[in-house]
Amino acid sequence: MTERGFTLTRILDAPRELVYQAWTDPEQLQWFLSDLPQVPRPINVDLRPGGAWTLNMVVGDDDEYTTGGVYLELDPPARLSFVWGAHGGWPSLDDGLVATVTLVDRGPQTEMTFHLAVPAGVQTHPAMQQGWTDTINRLLARFALQR
Amino acid sequence: MNDALTTTFAALADPTRRAMLARLSEGEATVTELAEPFTISLPAISRHLKVLESAGLITRSRTAQWRPCRIDTTRLAEIDSWMAPYREFFGERFDRLDKHLQTMKEQQ
């Protein structure tokens, strides 16, 4: 199965330990919410492989849903990974999107690499009724259209 | 939702059409050449080609009775844009993470 995904890299002006805490401390996860005004609701974190973290995301008037992830790996302060998704929102936890966060010391700063892996066949776009196929991947690769 | 993207995906949703595009990625071909690997009728082949053409995935020359079809990669390039919402989502979150970390450091 061909995997799709993307990677985002950031240099964060803080040591790894602080960045790891920001990802896993329920008191600190507010940054994961959107910039829209949020209703204060408790953020829950069950910090173990197989454990879930959840927060309520407000996306519009009267429109909110629960999102977060289910942890796969926890390796402080270097790495964590989780299945990312929402209940009744986008994307669905059932789609199996896997987020991996890798933290590397860069002096007093941290290089954070975030990779999101999207399984082939996942209807990531509402219009993709048939999902992705190797043929399309080959087409894109042939014309160097894949990033 | 991006209408062009929806049309592109609809065109790609059929395995016969995907196979035709794969053939055209190797070079232009006539309708007869494209029909060759399939057991379906020529009118059916024609319908598939119309869908691909409407979606902007192929262009067809009309200068001769045998009309060579050629792949057009413009729409294919846009397919990668399905990832854009995810990238934006996390890009925005990491801006907030950045600000949050500054606040945490100031408090220490």
C-alpha cells in the first residue's frame, strides 16, 4: 500500500523537554485549539501507549467536536506518535492517520519534525470516492508532481 | 470544496480511465490504441475519453480522423492540494505552540 503524507519541520525556541511537555500536559494543550474563541472544557490526557488524549474544538457558532489522538509511542523527550482524529469531526479517528513528532536538540532550541502519514485508500478528500491507487501515484511520480 | 478537484477525482474514479491515463503517460495514442487492451465497446471507450477530456486530464487533436490523445498534467498537479488543509491545520497549530512555549519560558 502506498503511503501518503507530509512533513513539517520547525525550529522552536525552547528545549526539548518543554516542547514534549507542551504536547503531553493536559494543562498545556490549549495551543492545539484553533484561534476561534474556545469554550473552556477540560482537556484529558491518558499518557501511555494506547491511551487517548482529547480536547473540544470549537469551529463555529454551536459547532464543536472532540478531537485528539490515541498514543502509539511515547519516548520523552525525543519522540511521540499517535493516531490523530476526531469523533464526529474531520478527520475521523477511524481513518488511521498517524502523527509522529520527533524532537532534536539544537543548542537551546529544538528542531521539531512533524510527520503525518495518511494510509492509501483513505477518503481524505470528500470527492475521492474511489480512494487513491498505485496508478495515480505512478502518474504523479512520472511527472514529478509528488512532493 | 474546489470544483475542479471534484471533477478530477470523479474522472479518476474509474479503473479504465486510470489505465488510459497510465498509457498516455508514456506518450500520445489514438483512440484505437487506447481501446486495444479493453474488451468494452468503442462507444464506451469514447465516453470514457469524453470524461477525461472534460476533466482536463487529456487533450485530443482534431486534425485527423484518427485523433491522438495526449495527457495534460495540469489537473494532476492540483491533486496534491488535497493535503493543503492538513498542512494549514498543523501550520497554524505550530504557530500557537511557538507562542505558548514563549509564555512558558517567561514564566520559568
